[in-house]
Amino acid sequence: MLMRCCILFALLCVCQGVYAQSDTVLSLSKQQKYIASVTEEYSSLNRQLDKKTTAYLNKVQKEQAKLLDKLNKKDSNAAKALQQKFTADFNAINNKLAAAANPKQLTKLKEYLPGFDTATSTFSFLEKNNLGNNPELAAGLTKGKEALQVFENKMQAATEIKKQLQQQRDALKQQFEKLGMVKELKSLNKQVYYYQQQLNEYKSYLKDPKKAQQKALAILKKTSLFKSFMKKHSMLAQLFKVPENYGSPENLAGLQTRASVQQMLNTRLGSMGQGTASANANPQQAIQPQIQAAQGQLNKLKDKIAKLGGNSSNMEMPDFTPNSQKTKKFAERIEYGFNVQSQKARYYFPATSDIAVTAGYKINDKSTVGFGLGYKLGLGRGWDNMKLTSEGVSLRSFVDIKTKGSFWLSGGYEQNYLQSFKKIAVLKDMSAWKQSALLGLTKKIKLSKNKTSSIQLLYDFLHNQNQLTSPALQFRVGWGL
């Protein structure tokens, strides 16, 4: 009997252990992938923050030096005082940046970033529930937590630096307003504004976790232990404490119910519209138009703020037209696409389809330059003579400039090889290449958030040069990748 009890007790302990482990964490390999992915992401952000902050500070100091030289000619005492203040400020900034690089320097970020909250809370959860006491996992967690702490230090330092730069700019503005030279501050205003936008850009990176992180978080969010841990220990939970008996009848005692609010609205609307059709109106139907109108106004304001790149109440309002592409990574400013252009068969030439891939670099929100590579695919001379052949290639360059709405002015220079070929070596024959100078309009159609389609009508000013003639009008249909 005693033996049976011991066996049952052992089985119960094993089952509880297996259940706890399955409901606690991911597999060891997935934990390591998640930790490595988060650590690399925040280490990269730390490097970028250092690089960009140093670059912007150098630019600001150069602009300030130019402005102080101009101020010195008008008011040497004011220029000297500001120079001393700025020197002390930048010494303090350098000390702050050096301290932020130390993971033992514990600085609290005075702004809520959901992605950062998820990363730090998840690391704490995995550290607490490291059931196997795996030393490799523990070392990875330590390294990751240091990267997160350094990011928190540097982001808070960058936020404070931004405020100091604004204060310095305002001090210069005060002096230049007295001299009627406010326009001289335009270049400095740009540097201060774009530094703020650069910080907002880094914050936006945290909104889209990488695939390895998404998979791990999807599994963790299904476990009850993780949900319970996040409710108690996440930054959001610390900001908004939830009572233990939240949602219970005792906790809701004394609060207005939906039924009581609807009854009150019925009474009010009925008294306001006695003798009219509104006396019997549904209160929700009566209020809905006003709510929709207010929502529309709020959406317009949010769109305006979004165009300026604003994410917080401390947003810097620019006195110039900002370029939202300036603070983005090089790869994020590249637009890939392809387009198709078909020509019917002629006496000497088969029907063809020109298929081209393009890559454009966005200089700003309204202009793009790029290049492309095209291939002319022969389709035969009719339904009774279908045949796929290589009928030429093209090297393209283009410029798109936004005009109005969804219309763009498009121009480009192209080199086209217009002869059938079977070997790449024959493309060296320069006599078979024809130049094209194109100009026309492009209509861009937004299909989804990240996908567009385009219709182009271009005129080739060199279409009748040499013996290799081509159509004057080029009609192309394209899609963004």
C-alpha cells in the first residue's frame, strides 16, 4: 500500500512538473532564438543612436558657430554669453552620453514604448522561469538585459538632449528676433527638427517585431503564466494598477450600467423632442451623426500630425516643409517595381512584351530617381505561330516628380538593344543599340498600404532616329513590389 502511494505521488509530481514547464516557457532553442534576435535588434539601435546623435550634434554645433559669428558682429556680449552656455551644455551632453553606454547606469525611460515594454517584461519572465537553470540561456539573458538597459539609458539621454537643443535654439531665436534676423535660424531649425524625427523613427522600429520574436511571443501569449506575469510586472501594469477583484460584482457596485445610461438618454431626448418624430427616436441613432462628425474632425487632425511625424505632445512644429524620407534608412527609401509594355507584330518583328524591373531612390516625398533593366520577350507573329524568343534588352534611368494628387511627371533616358539574340556576347555590338529620351505622365493607384499600381504614357523624342524605329508613344503598366 505504501509503495503504491509513493508511486502515485511521484507520478503526480512528474505530471505537475511537465504541465508547469509546458505552460511556462518555449523550447530551449526558441528561447535562445528570441533572446538573440532581441539582443541584436537593440544592440543595433544602440549603435545607430550613437552614430546619429553624434552626427546631429556636430551639425548643430557648426550651425551655432555660424550664427554666433553673425551675432558677434551685432552684439558681442550676447554672443560671448551664449558661447559659454553652449560649451557647458555640450560638455554635459558628452558626459551624459558616456554614462548612458554603461549598463549599470539605471535610467528610467520617461515615455512608454510598447515594444520595449514587451521585450523587457519577456526577458524578466524567461529569467524567472528558467526551469532548467541553463547557463547558456542565463548568459544570453544577461547580455540581452544589458542591451535593453543601455537602450533605455540612451533613449532617455537622447530625449533630454533634444530638449537642450530646443532650448539653445530658443535662446538664439530670442537674440536674433531683437535684430530682425529670425530667418537666419532656418538651417538650425532643420537640424533640431530632424533629430527629433530620427528618434521617432527608431521608436517606430519597435512596433514591428522580427519573425523570430513574433513566433516566440505568439506561443508565450497563449500561456496563463505569461499572461499573469505581464498583468503584474509589465510597465503598463505599473502605470495602471488593476485591482485584484477587477470585474467582480463587488468591484462594479455603484457604477452606472449601460441600461441606466440608455434610459437617461431616452428621457432627455424625449423631453427635448416632444410632439416631434425625435420623441420616439433611438438615442443611439440620434447621437451617432454627431459622433461620426467629431470622429471625422479628429481623424483630420491625426492625419496632419502624422504628416509632420508627430507622436507625442512635445512635438516640434517645423517652420519649413519637412522631408519625411530624410531620417529613414537607405534601404527604406528604395522602391522596387516592375512594368510591362506590349507591342503587336510588325512586318519584320514579332509581337513582343517588354518586362522591366526597377529600383527607385526617394529623394523626398515628391521625387524619385532610379534605374531599371528590361527584357524584350518575343511572342511570335500570331496564334498560328507562337514562339518565345529574345528580341532585345534595355538599360533604363528615370525621374518621377509629383505634380498633383496621384499624377507624376515622368522622364527618363534609355538604351535599347533592338535585335533578336541568342547569346549575351552579341550585346557588345553598339551599333544595334538605340537611344530613347522619354517624357510623360504617370498615374499611381494605391492598392493597399504598401502596394501600388501605375499607368504610364510617355513620348519618345528620339523614336525616329537611325534605322531602328520604334513607336513614339510608350504605354506601360507597372506594379510596386
